[in-house]
Amino acid sequence: MSTMAHAYVPFEPLRQYETGFLSSGIFPADVDGDGDIDLVISNRGSNDVSVLYNDGNGIYATKVNFPTGEVPRYVHGGDFDGDGDIDLCTPDYIGMTETVLENDGNGVFTIIGQYPLTTPAFSWVDDIDGDGHLDILVAHWDGDAKQPSQSPAKFTPLLNNGDGTFIIGPSSMIGKQPRGGASADLNGDGINDAVIANFWSNSLSVIIGLGKRQWADEVSIQLTGQPRYLILKDLNGDGTIDIAAVDKSENYLWIFHNDGNANFTLIETLETNEIPHSIDVGDVDLDGDMDLIVSHVGSGQQLLFFNNGEGFYPTSQVIIMTAGPAEVKFADVNNDGDLDIVSANINWQERGVSVIMQGLCDENDCNNNGLGDICELPDCNINGVPDDCDISSGLSLDYDNDMIPDECQVDCNSNLIPDEYEIAQGLITDCNSNEIPDDCDWVDLGDCDEDGLLDGCEEDVNEDIVPDDCQCSADFSGDGQVAVYDIITLIAAWGENPIPHSDPVPEDLNVDMEVDIQDLLILIAAWGPCSEYTLPDVDGACCLQMHCMKVHEVSCAILNGVYMGDATVCNEIDCNEP
């Protein structure tokens, strides 16, 4: 059991950034070639990767999303095509593919290949066959099994042709439901081997490489818990590769030492916090040995384990990183020579990435409050300068004097004035009081009765999305006036709507599903000639994004649709190209 200790390494405050939906994998790398570590995040809920570009100080103000296959659980990468930049790959758990994305050299990615594999759970990158080209190594279910989820799975390399295209190599059988894996030369023969964590079979699969793209049958290390993720590294300094793995079900960190021949002994079991998800390795305290960071999706307290120089981990430090850290990595994001910590967070899209840098916050203090600028929050525009300094220096405007830079507040009409301030000061109208300026509510600011009130804010008792002042809804006869015949028509329809769940009848003027005295009073109030502003009763196809509906032109404008013309019909309209 580990001994909790005071922090050995100082860290600056946590910064978090928005990503896609359900972020679970992270890959730190210089993808745009500017010398700084960028962050690539796999978003299993939005089927894409988010690339967060480093400004050079470990600040990530710019993000672009690029599509992948369906449910990319992780993302890794390397120079697959030999052009000097970092390409990407994702295991698409539901899409049943391994997706390869090519870098254009500036950190912009395009899918160039998708390789079919049954339920790929994890993949990583290594030159597994020693030919000088980076391969993609995939742990996935066996599509030939009757019940793939309950059957032994497969380790399959995608072997690089040298140009960024791949062939599916020979597979090796492994345990059930693999969750993580890594590769290294485990027995000192110069050939890379692999180890896979198998969640459902409670085992680690050791796959020894035989050379010439051949692999020995797995050697299974049986465990009592459920391994979720592992790393391979020389932890005790004896020149051989050891294993560290996390146990998701019992909340443990396992340390295995290698005898040099790929025979592993469990030498230490350490307690973690709730639901450990992943692990990474690096010399975080610069004492020459390999430390470990463990992330937990069930806890805001991540654990940094310190190596005592012999491959044992007697002390640990709590690192506060919230929002459900899934995959965690060490990376020097600010180029100061110290390892920082980054993670993909699965619980909150708005905080989908965590970055916590080593340091004491002792550089640049714009407001002389004793806290370094890079550490001081809030910093809503993500420029590494506290908001109050942005405002006091004139770099940011603050019309409403709320100490929040205006560029960080909602400004739907892009006039550099926060919407809330515009509305409060009467600089812009908000006729429906929804805190959205009217010119942002509707593209077409129509006023069908010319009374100065926009169509979207007019009274619409019958809920047909046409202002009541612009229609003569009580004129059932269509003769241009509300008169005796219309009263007789309404009385004839008196009572509850006869057909349950149907649209209201025209005589139900207040659409309460009953023709009664309230409707009669509305009719009497409209008695006489219809208004000169009464609109003709015509409609047409209206494109609402990808959906089409047949409505009046004014209704289409209120709905912010694209009106395709009177008497047009939806089945003749392509709303993809309105």
C-alpha cells in the first residue's frame, strides 16, 4: 500500500479546454511543426478528433475538429508516410475500422484510409516488424467468434507499406475484451514484442515477436482484477522492460518486474482512487528514474507515484484534475524541460482536456498580486494573461464594467458589444425578452402589419406561426369579413375536438382543443371587415436545415428557414441544396 506524502513536485493551477463530446484519448505531439507540443483528443461521442494548437507557452486557445470513424476511443500517431509530419490513427469501436488521418504539414488532417477490424478497442504506433516504417498495432475482438464479446480477442498489426498505406498483418489470439496495450523488446533479442491488457479475462497477454512478421502464441499472466491500461518501461534500471498496469475493478496499480527473458513477477500492488483508467511513465522529478501518473474517471484526485530508484513506489502525490480524466500523458507543453501532465476528460465537453504544468507561478505578474500571469485565472480568452490585466491594459474592452472582457461574452451580431449590455441599455431590441437581440433571433426581420413589432414577437393566439394581426382567422367563409355566417359555423363546431390527438379544428381559435365561449369572444372581437394587412392564405416548402415543412412564407421566416416559393412541395425540394 502506498504512503501518501506532501507534494514533491510543484504544479501550477489546472487549465481546462473545450473539446468534442465524450473525450477519452489524448495524444501530445507537435502536429503543426512549430516546435511546441499540441494536443490531439479523440471524442467518442462526436466521432472526431479535436486538435488543440499550442501558442508556445502551454496555452491552447485554438481548436479544430476533424472527422474520424464512429466512436474513436483513442488517438495515436507518427510519421506514417515519411514526409516529416505527424499523422494520426484512431480505433473506431462502433465503426469497426482503424482510421488513418494524413497531416498536410500544418496540423490539418484528412482521412486517407479506413481498415476493417471487429470492434477495435485500442491501438498504438510502433515499428513492430523492424523495417523502419511505423506500424499501427490494434487490439480488437474476433469477428469470427459466435460471441465476440465473450471470446478470446485478437492482436493485429497494420503493417506500413512505407507510404502511409497499410496491409493487415497476421493476428495473434489474446484474452477477452482487450482495453490497452504497448510494445517493446521484452527479452532482449532485438525484436519488438507486445503486451495487451484484457479486461474481461482478467489477464495480460504477452506476445513475443519471432521476426519476419511472425508472433508466438500468447503467454497469459492471470490476475485477480480487471486490467484497464498498461505501460512498458525499465522501471528498476536493470536494462529490461517492466510492466505497470491499472486494475479498474479493484482500484489497484500493479508493478511487474522482468527477469530479462520476458518472465514477469508482480512485485508491488498499490492502492489507487476510484476507477483508475490509464497510466503514463516519465521522470517527472528529474532524479533519473521512472515515475508514474495514474488517472481516474471516478475521482478528481489523480495520483503521481514516485520511483525510489529500485522500481518500487513508496510515495505518491495527489494531483487535482477534475471532469473525469480518462487517458493521461506526460508532456513538456511549455518547453521548460519539465514534464507536465495532460488528460482527456470524458465527463464534460466544456472541460474535455486538462493541462497542468510544473512550476511555481513566479514569472510575469501584470497586476502585482503575487501570482504569475500564466497561473492566474480567470483568463477567459485563453491568452495567458489574467482578465483584469487585459482590461486595464486596453487589450480588451469592457463596456458593461463587469470585469469580463467583452470578447468572452455572447455577441451574436458580432458588433463587439455584449448582447446583455446592448439589451439592458436599450441599444437593441429584444421584443420577446429571451435575452437574444432580435436581429439574432431572425434572419428576416419581418413586420407584416407595419406596426413596428417584429413578426416573431406578435401575438399568435392560434399558434400557426403567423401573427394574428396579419390573418383573419375567424373568417371561416373566406369572404373577407367576420360576420353572422362565421358565428353559425363556430356554433356548429361547438364542443370538444371530436378526434383525439388530431390538429385543432379551424373554429378552435385559441387552440385549447375545445370550441367554446372563449373562441366566440375572439370571433366577436374580430367582427367586421378583415384587416388590410391580412395575408393571402398560401404556403410552400420551407427548408429548416435538413428538414422540410410546408408553411406560410412569414412562418418560414419566423422559423429562420429558407422559403422555396408559393405552392412548392417538400418532396420536390432538396434541402441539402436549398
